[in-house]
Amino acid sequence: MRIIVILGRVLDPSGIVVKGSAGRIFVNREEYLIQPADACALEAALRIKDGMAAEVVALPRSPLPDDDILRQAIARGADRAIYLTGPALKAADEAAMTGVLTAAIERLGGADLVLIGSTTLDTGQGQLGLRLAEALGGAQITGAWQVSSADGQVQAVLQRNGRYVAVEADPPVVVTLLPGALKLRYPDGVRLINVYRGVGEVGDALEAWDAADLVDEAALTPLVESRGKEFAPERERGVRASGTPAEMAQAAADALRQRMRR
Amino acid sequence: MDASYLDLLMAQQEEITEEAAGGGGVWVVADVVNGSIAPVTLEGIGAARTLADSLGAYVYGVLLGAGGADLAQTLYQAGADGVRVADDAGLSEFALEPYLHVLADLFEAEQPEVVILAATQQGQELAPRLAQRMGGGLIEHVTAVTLDEATRTVQGAVPIYGGQYFEILACPEARPQFLTIEPGTFPAPFVDSYRKGEPTLLDVEPATPAVRVIGPAEDFEPPPVPLKQAPVIVAAGRQVGGEAGFALVQQLATALGGRVAGDRGARDAGWIEAGQVVDVRGVEVAPEVYVAAGIRGDTFHNAAIEEAGFILAIHPDPHAPIFESADLGLEAEPQDVLPALLEALGD
């Protein structure tokens, strides 16, 4: 069984401060994490590999300036990782990455299971995995807590209508994992050192592929572009409700309902 | 004043007639919840109406389900110029492939300019598949839209890091432009109860869901959400009103689907464990909603809740520092307000 894991990185939000009044984002500590939901996808892949013969290959969810998170995936147990490079890739959005990743998966010989986080911590985007499902012609299972494989099928546990249900589908399947679903294991110390040194059994586990060898340059043109940032007005704090306890409670209930609808 | 003649006049309003097929337009895919059109769909119709009026286009609603064709009038009343209805037993509950099959066929024929779906499970599953199939761009979790009229491009504001700021995204070339909109972020449109139309029924070809439900996952227990990541926290303080007040805090946490926490006073009283203390020396939190009941709010506590999205404070002392951090403050004894709050939330 070949399992593809799609991994992205995100700037640690605890290292940034957003000042709406100044219209600026201050980065106090530039530290990157594996996208939390993608980390769950990696752990799910490694757990399947723990129980059966499987090859786990890590691919990036977006253009990466370095291959650090892919080396970390290898250190944690992934068999291979492909670092996608090329100048044309730099501006790729989810639609462009779908084309590149589909071509990369085809070059790898296809996939039985693609695992990816259901959402990104920063932008909240969840479209890449489902675009991949469409491009690969596979089934999609979204928002999984657990993933397993048996009898040639892929099984998962989801929450639907307030209940947990088990579902299954025939490969190829794209499964998106919820953030917090699984705790990512620690890297193996020896593999970690060897993957950075390029020696040992993981010495050649990381490969770099030029995106231009996978798809035409025109396919890398992003469909979505950024047209700037907006900052919400400063919060008005210190507002007090007045009236009887019942009236105040009603005001609080209305405010809570409005907030929780969002 | 007798205004009944207005009713008569309005009732004579002509039925809405649609433009011929193939005219682009702004389309809204409806979410149906418990047999009713979801509020977010009406909000989508309102947003679509605004965009369509600037574009000189029509608004179309798409309704999929079983036996819910009557709901089409709700879409007309909210502002749709045309409604397509796929009424089939196989569409009674959302399943990806049957819904995708209907919508992909419809949109291939109609070539929409803009398609709006809700940022719900249904919309979030459908939109990427449709966008990929049709070569369209997709902007997810949009909370506001503007229009670049020169290029007929919709610009969507997308919250970053949970809304700390917003990125303005646009699909300048690709058509259709797909958007998923966040529930509750667009105003509900005016509902004109005199507006009506004749929906077009779609032919539905059966499609089998690729994912099969095996059954309930009875043994499954989700991992506990760390307090730091809990989306809703209800916290008790020393002045919550004793054991009885803390019981009300627990009830409120259950009602809101949140976690119980507290300040050091609550821990000293033995109501919570050390790992539930919200404080810069304990756990710093960033929930969407934080309710502080009977917490006075010292510097260490208030600094630990700085990143909370909405803070409701309940405390009898009008000078309690917690009120300076709160978005809404109630100057009252928690045991007086919490029962009424639970009742109001239950309505």
C-alpha cells in the first residue's frame, strides 16, 4: 500500500502580534510548525504503516522555501519525501499545487491513500485535499478522527450529526484529518541526524523534483490572487449590560448566540 | 390607516420570469437543515443579490433534496430570480457523489459566473470538487465580498489566524468564481413574502456514494481537547456563589459545549484541578468564547485570556478589573444571572 502524506508549514501564531490600529503584523519570533492537521495526517499514515506493509511518502502542500518539514517527516518514520522546487512553483495556489501533486503521485506510481489535514491553521483553507480527490478520481473522507486499512479498504471514524460513525471506501481515497485528532510521535534521534547528514538508511530518502518536469508552466499559474489585507476595527471592551438579572441574561444569551454562530 | 389595498396591489405582482439559460449569473447552492432553508443560504442569496445587481446578472438558487420543492419559494422571497430543484429520494441526505453529479451537470450547462455555497460540511465538501472539475477558482470561508466591476471579479475577505486579520482574495481569470461563505457573517436579506416564482425541476440521474457508512463507532472516544485549544471555556471564580454557583457554571459549560475552568480562587476552593487554572502561570487560553463567572480578574488572569475572541464577565463588583477586558460585562451575582442565562439559551 502506498500512502501519500501532504504536509505544510505555518508560522507559529504565538510568535506574531497583529495591530489592527497600525495595520501591521509584527513577527516577534519567526518559528514554523508543521500544520497541526497535517501533523495528524502524518501520524495516521505512520500508524497504518506500523500495522501493515506500507510505503509512506511525504509531499509538500505548498511551495516551501526549505525542506525542513519533509526531513522531519522522514525522521518520524516516512520512507520517502519529495521536495518540489522550481521558480514557477513559487506563486502556486491550491489549484496549481493540485496539478503538480497529481503529476508527482502519478510519477510515484499512484497512491492507495492520500492523507492531508482538513484545514490550515492560518488561512483555514481545506480545498487542496478535495481538489486532489477530484483530480485522482478517488473517494474523499473529510474530517476524520481515525484512519485505518484492512481487507483492501480504507476505514475512518467521523462525527456526523453529533454521533461518531465508521465509514469505508475503496482506494484510491483521500482522507482529511482533523487538527488534534492524533498526537504526532517524536522523531527518531538516529534518523533525524542521518536525514540531515544524508547518510544511513534514510540518506537518500529525500529527493528534489523540479515542478517544471511534472507539469507545463502554464498549469502553475495561480487562479487566486491576494489583493491586500484588512484589519478588523479595534474591539470595544468594557461594555456593560443593564437592567434586571433576566434582562442582562437575555443580552448575554443574544451576544453568545451571535458569537457562536460565527 | 387601512393598508389592505397594498396587499391586493402587491399580490398582483407578476411572477418572476428568468433569463434564458446559459446567461452566467450568480448561483447559490442551498443548505437544508431539518426541512428548512438554512439561514446561511438566505445570507448567501442576499450577498448574491448585491453582486448580481452590480453585475447586471440574475440570481439563481439550487435546491437539492427529497420532497422539499416547496422550499423554493423561500429562495424566491429572499431575492432569487430563478430556482432549480433536484427532487429525488437519493438526495434526501447530503452525500457527495449524488449532489456533485447534479450540480456538475447543471453548472456545465449554465456556466455560472459566480457560485456561492455555505462554509458548512456540505458546501466545504462540494465546492473544491466543483471548482476542480470546472477549472474554477475557490475562495473559502469568506466573511465579506466586494466587486471589482471593471473585471467582474468578486473579492472575498478571508479570516487569517481565526480572524486576527483578513486577506482579500480574488479569482481574476478563472470562471466560475466559487465562494464558500461563513454562516452569520452576511446580513439576512429582506424577505418579500409577495415574491414568488415557478422553479425548474432538474432531471436526476442516480449516483452511488463512494463512502459507505459501516455503523456507529461505539468504542471510539475522541481525544480530550486541551484547555488551551478549547473553543468555548466557562470559568468560575471565588465569587461564583459557592458549590451551587459552580454547579451552574458546569451547566452553562455543558449548554455551550465548552470546558470548565477557573481562576486560582476556584482551585483553592477545590472545584477545579491545577490544569484548569486560567492564568499566565497556569494555562493561557485563546477560545472563541470565554465566560468568567465570579472572577475578579487580576493581571495574571486577564493576561491569560487576552487572545479570547469574546469575553463575557459576570461579577457583582462594578470595579472588578475583569470588566476592562470583557466585551460584555454583567454587574450581578453569578447565581442570580446564570439560571436566567441558562433559560435564555434554552429558548
